[in-house]
Amino acid sequence: MKHKTILSVILVNLLIFTAFGQTNLKVGYADIDYILGNMPETVKAQADLDIVSNKLTTTRDSIVKDYNVKMEDYKKNSKTLIEATRKVKETELVRMQQGLQGFEADIQTAVNYKKNLLLKPIYDRIGQLITLVAKENGYTHIINSQIDGNSVILYAEESTDISDLVIAKAKM
């Protein structure tokens, strides 16, 4: 019984490997970050993102300036204030500081949201262009050469890198 099971597994594996062996695989790779950096749409998306970021930074700077003015005023006058007024000013400063910290987090969230919103259509187009280039050049598989800045390809011939072909196709 064991021999039949082992023989069946070996036979199935041979059939699978034979089937795959008859398929002509042509694997290429692309560097998505490199392509993104060279897409015409990326320049406009970055400019739009910079506008949003600059507006939020200007607002934050205004809040920081207001906080610093109130803090300096408090430091100058805290010894002459009555206890109740001093506590009110301290509470106001603490709230402003907490609000500022919350605003910093909100800025980062807003910038990331806007970045994702602006880049999604560009990534979608990159995917479409990769598919088009792969089909035009007879590739059966395309893999990303990096993930989070780390290379995932141990070896590949440069002739299988389609990144520049995708960028050229994007500029057509």
C-alpha cells in the first residue's frame, strides 16, 4: 500500500514537471519605484502633494508660533498672576501642546492619504503598461525587482529588465 502511494506521488510529480517543462517560460523583471520616478504623471502628483503638504505645514507653523507667543507670555508673567489665572493659562498651554501633537499626526495621515490617492492611478497605469510590454515582448511572468527597497532578485540578465520599456511606453 505504501509503495503504491509513493509511486503515485512520484508519477504525479513527473507528470507535473513534464507539463511545466514543455511550457516556454520567459521571465522578466521591473523596478516599480524606478518606473514611478520616471512617469510623466508623477511630477504633477508630487507638485499636488507638495501644495497640500505646504498648506498643512503653514497652518502648523502658525499654531506653533501662537503657542510660543503664549508660552513666552506665560513665562514672563507667571509669577505675577494669581493662582486661578495661572492654572487657566497652564491648562490652555497644555491643551495647545496636545492639539499641536494631534495636528502633527493628522498632517502625516492627511499627506499619506493624499499621496495614496494621487499615486493609485499611476500605479494602475504602470500595471497596465507592464502587461502591455510583457505581452508585446513575449514574457510569461514579470516580477518586481525590489520590495521596500530590498532586492528580491538574486540574479537576472539585464536584458530581462523591462523597466525602461515601460517608461518609454508611458511617454508615447
